[in-house]
Amino acid sequence: MTISNTVPEQFSGYAALEKQGDTFTLEKHSYTPRQFEDDDVDIKITACGICGSDLHVLRAGWGPSKYPAIVGHEIVGRVERAGKNSGHSVGDIVGVGAQCNSCRQCAACKDNNENYCKKAWCATYQGPLKNGEYTQGGYADYYRCPGYFAIKIPEGLDQKVAAPLLCAGVTVFSPLKYYGCGPGKRVGVIGIGGLGHLGIQFAKALGAETFALSTSKSKEEDCKAMGADGVLVTKDAASLLKEYAGTFDLLLGTSFAPDMPFDTLYMPLLKPRGHIIQVGLPEERLPGIQPQAILGKSITGSLIGSPADIKEMFEIAVKHDVKPWIQERPMADAQQAVQGELTPVSIYDDW
Ligand SMILES: [Zn+2]
Ligand SMILES: [Zn+2]
């Protein structure tokens, strides 16, 4: 084992000490990480993205959260301590997304579907630990996890740019890949926010004709800069369907509102055997859908991506210059940044 003396016994970050409302209060908080094992790495964090999940968990919007809560699961940093079975060396630049462990033995895990492991899925923060504690995330100085879930960041990818790819990027990349996004396919990206702006870039990188579906034309210039072939305004469903009904192979749903027009617009836009992939995970239920609307079509969900997906995504991001549009803030401004106006999510959110 290579041990660097620089890793402190306690890790420190910015934590919510109780359930948050509309205003966030994050306070400095130190904790003792779980015991270091041979397949672990300790990462000195250099960048951490802000994900919509962070806000849901701080507000306990998906169910009860555990406090103190340090969130952040788009972690990039330098390996400072590498266990002998970690697959890494001190000095490696790595990233950790929303998942920090799985059983690595079940059928899903053996099939590169660790993100669907039902046995031992461990979330990067709030995840259960053997010692009865729970994981703390990346708005912090250090992170400890199995090296298997720490993915090498390729050279040529800026660390701050790589961070949002670890959750937002692979969340859109993985389903696009598995549902056949590629040359000759037409893909629509619904909602142009943190997820959507990466969805457009990855759909184009994979070779598809790509449209942004938005409630207005106001983001047309931005969408074109991301590589979109056009922006379709969803407010006027009738005229949109006149031209585009039955022409889309895939629709990627990256935003959510309870009144989204699944059966009156999105389903009719699909070709037979087309798919809507909903990747934004709302706090509400999906709206009811007329059974007739899904004949020959499907609506599916997708949850982040596997370590193999993340590696492949990084290669494509470097090759095709896919880049999240980010604002950079010092970690000490985490509270202000998560409050909203400074995050890419809020800048580009569409609904
Ligand atoms: Zn996330
Ligand atoms: Zn498993």
C-alpha cells in the first residue's frame, strides 16, 4: 500500500445540519471516514459539480435524509492514498459519480450494470456503510471510496469540466448509447438545463440528428452552439406534430413538470419502436398516460451509468469536445452556489 502522510484523520466539508427549506444553510462540518480498506482510495478533492440531486437531498424531497448531510457526487481529485487492490496509484486524477459501491458479484454487476445492482448499491453520499454510518459527499476536502468506482480522468479533460460529466454527463450518455443513438437516428432532447445541454452534445457526438425541444425559442442560439440541428417549440403541439409526428427515434426527457404532454405530444412524435427516456427524477409521480398512446412505443427511465459507461463517456467527451457549460466557484461558496443562481442547472433549466 502506498500511504501519503497528507491524508488527515478527519475529512471536512460543508454540511446541512437539518432539513433545508427554500434557503440553504451549509456549515463547516468534520467527520471521521470509515476504515480504509485495501481496495480503497483517498481522493483530495479539486472540483465537485452541483447536481439537482444535491438539492433534493438537502430538502429531503425524495424522502427522509440523514443529517449532517454533506452532498456532492460529481467529485474530481487526486489520489493521495491508494490501497494495494484499488487499481490506482498516488497522483492519479480520478472522478467519482453518484455511486461509490455495489456488490460487484450479482448478475447486474457482472454485466457492467453496477448502477442497477439490487444487493449493495451505495450512494456517494447518504449511502449505507457497514459500520452503521452513512457516506458523506464531495462538498469537502477528501473522499474515500473503492478505487473501482473512481474513474481515471483522461488527459486533455479539465478537472472542473470533468466533474459534472460524472453524474449529469453519464445520466444522458448511458441511455443514449443503450437505446441506439447514432448516425441515421433522430433524437429530441426535452428541457435544456444541466442534463439537457449535455444530452444535445452527446447525441450529436454519437452522430444523431439532434433537436432541442423547448417551451420557447429563447435558447435557440445556445442550443445551436451546443450543436443542435434545430429548436422545436413545444407550446404549439398541433403545428409541431404536422411536421414531425412519427419521426423521432428517441426523446430524452431531462426536465419534468406534472403537466408535461406525454400522450398528446411526446408519444406521437416517436416512430414505431421509439422510446422516451425519462432521466430527470421528479419528486412527483409521472402523469397518467392513455394506453393507446404507447402502442408500439415505450417510456423508460434510466439511472446514471456504470463505471464502464463513465470511461467510454470520457473518451467520447475528449474526442468530440463535449463540455458542460459551467460556472466556477470556490468551494467556500458552496452554500451560495447551491442556492441556485450560480448553478448551470438553474441557468439553463427549462420548465
Ligand atoms: Zn447527480
Ligand atoms: Zn451487484
